[in-house]
Amino acid sequence: GEEKHVERDQYGFKMTDREYIQRYREWVKGHKKKSEERKAKWMEMFRKSPGTSYLASDKLKKLVRKGIPDSSRGEVWMDVSGASKKKAASPGLYSSLVDAAASGCSPDAMSQIELDLPRTFPEHTMFKGGVETPVMLSLRRVLVAYASRNKVVGYCQGMNFIAGIMLLFMDEERTFWLLCTLLEDVLPPDYYTQDLSGCNVDLRVLKQMLLKRHPKLMKRCEEAGLGVEFFGLEWFIAIFSKTFPMETMLRVW
């Protein structure tokens, strides 16, 4: 009975703020025509540039900045990031990592993954049924396979949210390869190491930008004893997937 009264966004995330819900509904309604127009432009580009030849299109950057249609999001993420090539170069690797998970994944990483699984979007329609639901089983396999592949990083809190978002738009093997590409080729190499040194660099950059652009805000934060890591660490470690509304986060991604 309670679920009937739950308001959700178009991705399945629970919304609780009444004012935000109202604004969101109006935005979706007003944005529908624009979304359809953008989707038509993407389809036209795919038609003119079959396969992955669209990556060379002069329209790609502009279209990405205006928003990728949900129906093509997984495919575009895979192609643009280079994850499609990475996957094609190692056929069968994901399956073998999953099969050897018991010996390949360190006990520490395994226990942290088990702790974090139930904390991953517990109020989302797909994730809220417990750790044995299909999407949770996929998420566990992806995280364990990555921890087996990259023993230096293993598993770090935040990866569960990143992989969880990816699973909303693609199957688990593609999610694994996109996660590999993100952590190994897109982000700085020390982003998820023990001391989070790469992430700390981003926090220092954020602090400098805020001091320059929003000195009053930084003054208030300092008066309250809040460093940028108080809010910024969660932004960066989960790449905004745990903090921003889904629509905003997808534009950043």
C-alpha cells in the first residue's frame, strides 16, 4: 500500500521533496518535445554513420553536450569512452573473472562489497528488494570481477554507486568494461588507491575554484568548520551518482 504513494522520477529513484516533485513533473512535461527532437537528431547521425563511424562525426560533441537519449546512453558511453574496444580485445575475460571470483578477489574487498551492496540505492525500484535481486547479483559480480582484475585498487566505496548507475542502462558485462575504462583510462590512476591521492587533488582544485568564484561561500564553510571534503569527497568518489538528482548527474557524466 505504501508503494502506491511513493513518487519516483523516470529512472525509478524515489522523490520526497514536494516542491522538487512539482518542479520535476513540470520540467519533464516541458522537456518532452525537446527530448524527442534531440533523439531524432541522434538517430539521424546513427543512420548516416553506421557502426562506430559516428565517433568521427562533427556533430557528436554538440549532441553529447545537449544530452544522450536514454535508449542509446549505454551504447554511446561504451563507444565514446573506448570501453567497446577494450571489451572486444578481451573476449571471455569477464566470465573467467566471475568464475574465479572466490580465489581472485581478496577477502577484504569481498567483505567490503558485501557491506556496501545493501547500501546501494536502497530506495530505487530495482535495488530495493535485497541483495539477491537480479540487479544486485549483477552488481556483486561486476564489483568482484573488477577487484579480481585490479588487485592494487581492489574495491573502493563509491564504485558500487557508479556501477549501479551503469547497470540501469546496460548489461553487466558492458558495465564491467565501462567501469574498467573509467577507472583505468579516464580518471587519474591513483583516484581509488588507499590514500585517494587522485581524488584529493580534485578536492584541492575545487577549493581553489570556490575561493576564486565564491569567496563568501568558502568563508561561511570555514566559519562552520567545514572543509570542501565534507561535501566534495562524496561528489568525486561516487562521481556525483549519490548526490545529484539523476537528470543533473547524467548531464555531468
